[in-house]
Amino acid sequence: MENIRPDDRLTALRAQLATLGASRKSAASRQTPSSTEFPARWAHGVLHDLYAATPVDAVAVNAFGLGAGVQAADGRIVVWGLHEMMGIEAGRPHGPGLHEMGLAPSDVLLVRAPDIQTLLVIGEEALRTPAVGAVLLSAWGEAKALSLTASRRLALAAETGGGTLFLARAGATPAPSAAETRWSVQAATSTPLEGGAPGRPSFSATLLRRRGGGEQRHWTLEWDRDARSFREPPLSGAVVPVAAQRPAEAWGERGRRVA
């Protein structure tokens, strides 16, 4: 797919989205995070801004956005639009890594975007498809195309289609947008599993802004691959059982699905 023109890429995306079908579960009610608890369910039909706290947290903000997308999708597919520059700077998705998050190839449709304009079109196209439960757009750097007007278009597309949009950005500073919530995300130290095995992916997430007001809140969270949700890490001294292993070969040799 490296030499495919952007127009052909979008045509392929539209064809794949059309095959997903029109059936979907009813959207959950619009809600925003509690002031004291991390949301068990993300608000549907809205835009959520996710910013990497530092450029080196690009991988963390993408993983956090992917987990949030899986939660918000509620069993439907997640479309992941990946800006090529993000892939160059932070690394492209790796099949075994996605497998370790508890994801199957059928859960995520990955689409690479050569530029920000194409990334925005991918977001709008995906959000118009009822079978898509959530969209993650990963962008690198400051970009004029990611303007307040562009965020309003994305928010409107999310509201119209009922899907949930997560805009993950790295190498950029928070800017005004039409987002329902704005977050700062960075990697956190994980809690070792039984036998000293590496712990679950862990994140430090700060809610910077919520539409309607409210104070900033902070959580330290880990991703539970079996429950496919975020959770607060166990108390110090608690032991977490090792998750069951699952075959990762289905992701293919390069470990990603591409439209």
C-alpha cells in the first residue's frame, strides 16, 4: 500500500466500510466522565481530544486511544486512521502488541493517511458508517489543518453517525476545539504480574477540560486485555494473575490490516 494514491486509498476505505453493513447497537446515552471516577463508558457521538504529554508518549497516547475506542465501540468495529508521520516518529502498529491488548484482526480496520487532510476525510467517512462504533485518528505535530473548524466538522460527523471519535495527537500543544473532553496522556509504571512477568499497559491520564466545566482530574490506569477495559491498578502488594495466552498469527506477517 506504500505507493497507492490517496484517492485510491479512500476509495478502498469506502468499499470496505460499505461491507460492514448497516446494523448497529443502539448508542448509549451522552455522558461525560464523573468528577471522581474514570468513565466505565465513554460519551457516544462526540469528539474526545487526547494529547501526548511529551513527544515520547506518542505510543502511550495511541494505545490509550485504541483502548478507549474499543470500550466506546461496544462490540462494533474501530477504524484507526494513522498519519504516516506518526508511524515514522512513533512506530507503526505491531500485530503481537495488538494481540497483547486482547484485540483480534476483526476488531480494528487500520487506514494509513499520507497527510492530515486525508486523515480528516478518513475520520468523516468512517463516522458516517453506522457499523463503525469508534474512530481513532492519530496525528503527529502541529498542523493548520487541525483547526477549530475541522474539529467542528468531525464533532458534527460523530453526532450524526453516533460513533465516538478520539483524536490522538503527539508533538502538539492543546488547542481550542469542539471536543467534549480533552486529555493529557503519558506512560506510567506498570504493576508486575505473577512471577515477575511484565505488567499490563499502564497510563497516567489527566482530564484537562470537560464541556460544561469542572476541575481537572487525574487517574493512573492499566489496560485489562481480558475485560477489554481500563481499570485502576491493584493496591500495592496485590498479585494479578497472568492473562491467558492467545494466538497472534491472525494479524499476518506485518501485523496490521490496511485499507
